[in-house]
Amino acid sequence: MSRQFAGSVYRGLKTATKRVMDSCGPLKVLASLSRIQSDSTLQRFGSQSADCADRFITVDVAVDFMKASGDFSLLEVMAYHLDMDVVAKPSTIKNPAKAAASQITGLAELIADLSVVAADGKITAQEIEDKDLVKDLAKVIKKAKRLKASLEQTLFVDAK
């Protein structure tokens, strides 16, 4: 069978699945949160062993676990490999003005860090790693998308 992605992508899905499951708790807790009662079946979902390589968590069980744990890393990994982002519903932003201010602060900090590392006209991989620039940029982008969705929602509601 031909797969759409490299093996590393599927191993990453397994890793994210295990992370979500670990966030829920031990196997007894996992069984209480889903329709899957078998410990061995639950263990296979996050296992990296060769005999479990093609045994992935079902969508309904993944949703149960993500909802229970608040850990959406599996969804985020899937979205990443599909060139998409996971953005919270606009209604989860209580105060768009405060969110905007926070966004501006985060962006200012990122720009300051970029200015420091780019002062010599180039940015090295070591500088990117040292300053955690990719992670910080991802946070700023995620916040910006949530803020954009919230502002668009406000425009839509106000237009009615």
C-alpha cells in the first residue's frame, strides 16, 4: 500500500497520540474516557513498535482524549502536515482589545530578538535555536490568527 507521507510523519502521529494519551492519565482512565476498553488496544495507539506501526487511534477516540486532556498536539500535528493551522473559535477570546495588546507585545519581542540576531546581516541556525525563534514565531502567528478570527466575528456580529 502506498502512503501519502514519509514514515517519520506517521511516527510523529504516534508520538503525538502518546502525548495526548499520557495527558489523560493511566490506561484505566483512558478506558473510562472512550469506547475502547482493552488496555492492549489502547497501548497500540501510541506504540512505536514495528508490530503496531499501522495501528492508529480512531478519530472518535482521539477527540475524546483531546477533549478530556486539553492537549491538542495530535490535531496540531495532523494540521501541520496538511498545511493548515488549528485556531480556537473566536468566542474563546473574551477581550479582543487585550488580545491585540498581547499580540503586539509578542510581536515586538520577536522583532527585537530578530534584530539582535540579524545585526550582522545574517541569521544562523544556532542563533535561531538559541533564541527559539521558530517556536516564538509560531506562537505569534497562532495568536494573530485567533485575533483575526475574533475581529472578523465582531465585524460580522456588528453588521447584523
